[in-house]
Amino acid sequence: MSTQVSEITGGATHLGGRVWRLGGTIHLNDQVSWCPEGADRDQEVSCYLIKGPSGSVLVDSGIRQHEALIVKQLGELLEPGEPVAIVLTRTEMECCLNIPALEEKFSVESVWYTGGITVPRARAATHRIQVAPGTSQIEEIMPGIMLEFISPLFRLLPTFWIHDAQSRVLLTSDAFVHVHEGGGDPVEGLTKFKWLELAQTADIAKEIFDTVASREIEAIGPGYGAPIIGGNNCLVEARRLSASVLSVGIV
Amino acid sequence: MTNLEPRMLANGVAWLGGCLTANAQGTAVHYHVSCYLVVGSDRTLLVDTGDPAHRDIVMEQVSAVLGDRPLDYVFPTHPEIPHAGNLPALLDAYPYAKVVGDVRDYALHYPEYVDRLQAQEAGSSIDLGDRLFRFLPAHIRDLENTLWGHDSGSRMMFVSDGFSYIHDVPAPDGEDDDEPVHLPGQCLLLSGEMPEPPSVDQAAYGTGRALYWTKFVDVSYAFSEIDKVLDELPTSLIGPAHGNVIDDVNGMLRTSLAAHRLVYGSK
């Protein structure tokens, strides 16, 4: 497989355009619920910063195990007092538990999310966005940062994929999580989605590929697993993931 | 928030937590975020932690029920905010309490408490003294690392996101909500104490939104498995996290299965 894997260091890494990857690695083993059977390796767990002209958008807040690292990385990328909006791709714990710590350190003005009951935050305003599965909606989250909120059919809980057209980056939450330095079988990224094995998945599989193919995507940033860099690689991985989703479903 | 006082449900089980409020076409409606405290003769166990929005309430309720006794176990049915979000407060207040259940991922979320995690698998149990608390497979769930539970002393089954339903109210205005709702004043009623038993449409409303995948999957197989569990474990009450406690177990099983079939057929 030719897909590139971004270098992981202690600092943020540039994903493309105005988008930066933040976070670190975890040890992926049987103590992690999304671990494929038998896996025993390190895995990137990420959130992403989209830098705007007068404020930035943080997509997810990272896992709490990486709280100090993410605070450090954000401190290096944000100007003092720079307004920040947080967009949650899901309201699961790996996406939102660092919000209170980030509120303490940075000027977090708002939290945007879908589904779920509450999100942990102290002061930031909340905005709930409703997008029907299989459709998308464009919102200006910060001046100069227009983001497309894609509500994928391929999901467990209410989920957004975030598309920054200016950067040609697609942030895919708990999808496209299979790539790692040693390769990556897309079926390994379906551990969380066991329900697919009991469902007719043709429409879901088609939508995965179409979502990438119908947009100019140069990088895919998943919530965990290595980012996918390069337009052709994104298409290749979209096709592979789509095929895997189709293969595990019932006819 | 409405229900500030715990309701003692049965022998040694208290219904805790509270409701969050939404607006439905000018009318306030509620949705439950419940947790349940099981008080055995030797040990105590809390099923789910309640939502952080109710942290102070839950802490007071737990303390009121326990009195001078310690909390020995916290069993978050799965690692989502409404089910596990109060873990830090509980573990700080009860320094000898262990987190039990499928504890995968908690080290990522709460690394400072990693030495207090005690894994339990479906089929295992904890002896609370005069009762046995069993960990069960979660036959209706969202996250894979979800477990249900059963307390022999009260004959109560704890089903997390399963068996949720709305009651007699419309969806909150302008929102495609994903939690079951009810009217103020109905927060601590058993399903049999409500003005009407839950209908198939009401159960389907919550099911279709909270458990998206059930639109694609015929869950009849899961209800067969639930039937087997109920055959083995006498059950008088079912405690969902997001709905009134169910006292008509057989009736709700039929309603819930019909609701799932409605949701599956509607995609």
C-alpha cells in the first residue's frame, strides 16, 4: 500500500492548507474498544485545528490522556487571546472531555455539536446542529472559516465529517481509522461498527466513496489512525473502505 | 431538573439522577438521565453515574441513600457522558470505590483512575451480600463496550440505552431530538403509573433516534436473546437510563420489539 503516513512528533503536524493535526499516540491493544482483534501497536489519536484570519476552529478536543500535550500544541499555534470555536464530530468522550481544560487556557467562545445530551463545558456558548444522515450543511463557524458539516450514513452515534473546502481537507471522526505505518486493512476500522454485519450496506458503502470522490480532497484526518495525505491516496482509501463496508454487510 | 429525591423502587434499589429539560412547542418536556443505586447487605453498587449536569444532585442522592456506608462499586454501562461523566466526582468522594464493567477506554478518558478499574465480562457477577449483581450482554446498545446488569435482590434489570420511550409529548420544537421525553410530574413514575402505557409509536420515536443503526438491522434476534435472559433471571423491573422505570416487563418487551420493527421498516 502506498498511502503516506504523517510523521508523529510531540508538536502539531501540518495536515494541509490551514489545518493542523494535534494529539499524540496511544497503545492500541485489547484495552481499547475500537482495537481490531489481535492488534498490538501504537496508534495516533487526533484532533485538528483550522486556522482562520481572526480565530480558529478546533475539531474535537482530543483524549484526556493527551490533555497536556494538546494544551501545549494549541499554545504554540494560537495567538494570545485568539478566539476559538470547538466543533465536535461526536459527543463521545474521546472528542469532548478536554473542553473544560481548554476553556481554562484559551478563549473558547463556542462549542458546536450534534446529538447527545450535554457536552462538558463551563462557559462557552453551545450550538446544536441538526443535519439529516446522508446530507450536509455549510456553516460559518468563525469569520473566514466556512465548514461543511457532513452527516454520514456510516456512523454509530450522531456524527459529522467536517470538510474544509479551502484546505481540501476532510476530517472523518471515527471513519478512515485503519491506516497505520505498517499498512492498514479497512476492515480493521469497522470494529466499532459491528452492526454493519447485520445490515444491507450497499447505500452506506456507496456514500463513503461518493463523499470523497465528489469533493476535491487532498487529505483525510481521522479521529484515530494515521492521516491520509494526497488526493489519489484519499480516493484509494475511500474505495477500499467502501468495498470493506459492502463486503461485511448482508445481501 | 425535577426529581431531587431518590425513589426507592424495590428491595435495596434506589432510582437516582434527574431529568434535563427541553422545549416542545411551548411546553417544557423532560428526558431522563437516570442511575440506580443497589444496596446489598455487604457491598453497594451504582449503575451509571448520571449526567455531569446533575453531578451535585447525584452526589447528594448517593450520600442520602448510603448514609454512613461507602460506595464500593461504580458500574458505568458504557463510556458516554450521561453514563460515566460523573466518575471523577464519585471516585474522589468514595476513595475505595472500584469502577466495574467493560472498562476498556477508561484509561484514555480518566488516566488518573487507572488503578481503580476492575474489568467484568458478561456472565460474571459481584456478590453484594444478600444479593448477586450479574453483568449481562447488552443486546440493544450503541457502543460495543456496553454491558447490562441484573440485581437478584430486587429482580431488576438495568438496560442502559435499551427500552427507551417517549410519553405523550411531541418532539421538542425545532429539534430532531434523540432522547425520549415525558411531561413534568412524570419523572419518577413507573411505566404502569403513567396515564397511558407506552405505545409502539412512542417507543419507536426514541428508538429510531437514539439507536440509529436499528434502522438498518432487524433486531428480532436480540429480543430472542433478551427472552432467554428473562427466562433465566426473574425480572420484575427494567431500569433504562433514558426512560421511566418499567414495571410491565412483558408488555414493554412486546411494545419495544414492535417499535424496533417499525423503525427498521421505515428507513
